[in-house]
Amino acid sequence: MATVLKVDNVRKSFSLGLIPKKKEILKGISFEVAQGEIFGYLGPNGAGKTTTLKCVLGLIYPDAGTIELWGMPHLALKAKARVGFLPENPYFYDYLTGEEFLDFYGQLFSLSRTDRRERVAGLLKLVDMTRAAGLQLRKYSRGMLQRIGLAQALINNPSFVALDEPMGGLDPLGRKEFRDIIVRLRDEGKTVLLSSHILQDIEMICTRVAIVLEGRVVSQGALRDLISQKILFTEVEVAGLPESELHSFGDCLSASSGRTLLKIHREDLVDGALSHILSRRGKVLSLIPRTQTLEDLFVDIVKKE
Amino acid sequence: MRIRVIAFNTFKEAIRDRILYLLLFFAGTSILLSRILALLTVGDRVKIIKDVGLASISLFGALMAILIGTGLVYKEIDKKTIFTLMSKPLHRYEFVLGKFFGLVLTLFLMLAAMSLIFMALVFLHTWRFEPQLLLAIAFIFFEFVLITAAAILFSCFSTPILSALFSLSFYIIGHFSWSLETLLRKLRPGPTRVLGQALYTLIPDLENFNFKTEVVHGLPLPAGMLAYSLLYGTLYTLFILTLAVIIFRKRDFL
């Protein structure tokens, strides 16, 4: 797969405060995003995710290192013309209506009036904002701003889309719709860089991830390689048996209304536990083998670091 | 093309600013009040109307340029609207120039509105159209252009309040720097004079755009003087805008 974005050893420091004190935010960030993938860029608050994205988009200048988009310097207008960006907590011109706002960005890409009209209508439909097209942005809720923000990021039909915490401020339904749109973008052949600390979203849709911590990429690769497929434990929900009969198989996490949640740590004990429950005329309500999640991996890495 | 897009958006933003209409209202009132002032004055009443009218246009237009111009770039950074804008294929100089032309366009319309009130008032007193007044107004506009450039320069690196203070100082110094030139003429050649000369070259001389007295009193206006003022305004505006672009190009948007 061709490389779309290459970030190589990027460093950035800021001098803030009345008596300027230099603080290194990025300490040599390197990663690559390949054509057609959804790349998750994750880390805790203050890890340097937004700073990295701002470097990529030319909003701040790195002190050292190089950033390339399709092999071109990232500040080249030719490269920027193929990029879409949704910043974290997007702030827009609140005196414009949703339609005017998208039209304004369309003009920056020198789209013709007809193209803009078509593109704006299509995007408003995509983000489900057609009903609010004539409303000034100052009357939009946070979720609506997020939606119109995504639409502006797509106005130029970009090949590469960078999204900074795109699901913040959205309700569960909105988050699902956003995830679906992102997957659709990938299916259309676009490349997506998704920066977030909502691990479930990343785990659901990303193919590869980089975990950034205190300005360094501490782990990166394909999700399936990073997350162990080994079963960590099995959760069995049992009914019709007293808790005392299950202790020998594992930990009883909760017991109420005749139901017990049993956590079996050893895989070889699962069959024995099931046979015992059935022989004692108990009922197995559910059985869930738990493998490592991105959250487990993330917590492990953060603790280690 | 992109400069035009930014300029029209800036224009849209500026004309929705209430402060603009407040200043326009005061300017209109001030021009109309010149009629009352003329009644209380002994002498040529029309001259008083012209004098006060042109001074009102000059003062309130400059205030418009300062109060709106000083917030233009800063607001984009402070409200973080710059994030989406500068991630688009847009050179930073295009952004600064777009902001500049957007405000210049706004000021042009405001000046046109103020001039209309003023010219109508003069017409009601003289029953004739006086085109030389438009010449004075045109040079007031060149002064606005320069003040706009200065306001945008200050807005590139400081808060609106500080920028407004800097711009106001620029305006005041600009109208009194001629006294430095007068002083320099009286000085003997030497290092002090050279230093003074350098300082005078650097600070603005907004009196170069002031042809109110000549127009009101019907004095001759040599073409050379007008051409010099025009050239001075163009070069000084270019100098200030270049500084603004250099500063803005180096900025990180946090």
C-alpha cells in the first residue's frame, strides 16, 4: 500500500507563560499512514495528539523532523488541496448559515457554483443536517457543529481526512452514524487519520493504530498484531445454582435473583464448570470468552510507561 | 481568487458588526450637527459645514478601521476558526490580504454612506455640486487604507485592546509627525538631524492625506503634491502589509 502520510521524527516545543519556560510537547514522533486505511492515533489527554495533527496540517511548525503527504512537503498547496480536516471542538463563523458556511469553504477550493451547490446539498444530507441548512451556526448545538464540521472537511472530496476527536459531543446514535460515515469514506478509497481517546470507537473501525504518550509513539502497528487473541478469562452467567458450588471454578463476581456471574481464569476449567452446572440442573445464561481489548493494551502501556 | 473569498467573508463579518452602525450613526449625527454649529458661528457657514463634515468623516472612519481592524485577525486565532481555514490550500499571505481587502471594502461603503450625507448637506446650502470635496474624501479613504493595514499588522501579534491602543497611537502620531519635520528643518546638519530624519521616515505622516483646508478654502492643489501623497500611501501600506505577512507567516496557531 502506498504511503499517504509520513511523519518522521517530529519535534515541537512551546515556550509558554509570563516567564517563558520551554516545554517539549512532541519528542520525535514517527508514524506512517497507508492508502485506504483508517489509522487510529490515540493517547491520553495532553499526549500530543492534537499538536501532531496541527503540525501535519501546517497550523504549527515543527522544530525538527519532516512531514510528507503523498511524498510532497506537507505545506505544498497541491497536497493540502487533497486533505480534509475536522478540528477538535470545532469553532466556525457563527454568523454564517450552514449552507453559506459550506459554500465558503467550497470557494476556497475554487469549486464552480454548480459543483458547490451539488456538493453542499450532498454533504448536508450525508451528515443529516439538511433541516438546519438555513440556520446560523450560532444556533447550532455541539453535536450539530460536529456534523457540519465533518461536512466542511469533506467539501473538497479529499483523499485524506484527518479527524481530531470527531465523536466528542455526539450522542450514542450520532457516534454510530459518524463511525458509519468514516467506514464509508474508507470504502470509497479515502484514507482516514482518526485521533481519539475513545478506545471503543478506534477498536471498532481502525485497522492500524499508533499510541502516543507524553510526546512519543510508544506502540504502533495493526490492531490484530497489537492485541493478543489469547483468552484472558471467561465470564459465565449461571442460574439455579448456589454460589458456593461455583467457587472451585473461579471468582463469583456478583450474585442476585438466583443468578451468579462467574469469572473463570483458566481455560481448561470452563468445560468442567459447564458439565457441573448442567449435571446439577443449573442454567447457563451466557458464556463470554474475554480476549484482550484495546483498552487493556492501552492501560498496560500507560502503566508501563 | 482565494483572497477575494476571504475578503468577501470578512466583509460579511464586518457589516454584521453592530459597532460599525453605531459609529456610522455618530458620524451622521456629527455631520448634521455641523449645520447647528454653522448657525452659531460668525462667518462663512458653508465653510464650517464642510470643515466639520470632513473632520467627522475622517475621525469616525478612522475609528471604524481601528475598532474593527484590530479584532479581525486576532478573533480568527482566538475563536480558533483559523484551524479549519489554514488547513485548506491557502497561503498565509492570502489570508492577511483577504482580511485587509475585506475591511477596505467595508470602509469604502461606510465612507460612501457618510459622504452621501455630507454632500447632500452641502448641496442643500449651496445648491451646487462641489466635486473638489470628493477629492478630499478620496484622500481620507487612502488614510483609512493605511490605518487598516496598521490595525491588521497589530492584530497579527496582539490582543484587540492592545492593537486598538497601538493603532490609535499610530493615528495620533501620524497626524502630528509633521511637527517633527518642521523641527528637523530648523536643526543644523549632524547626527541628531540624521537620526530625526530616519525616525520621520519610519513613523507615518498622515497629514499627507489631509487636503481638507485646501478644498474648503478653495486653495490650489498641485498635481505633484497629490501624486506624492498617493505614492507615499501606497508604499507605506505595502510596507505595513509586508510586515504583517512576515509576522503572520511565522505564527503557530495553538
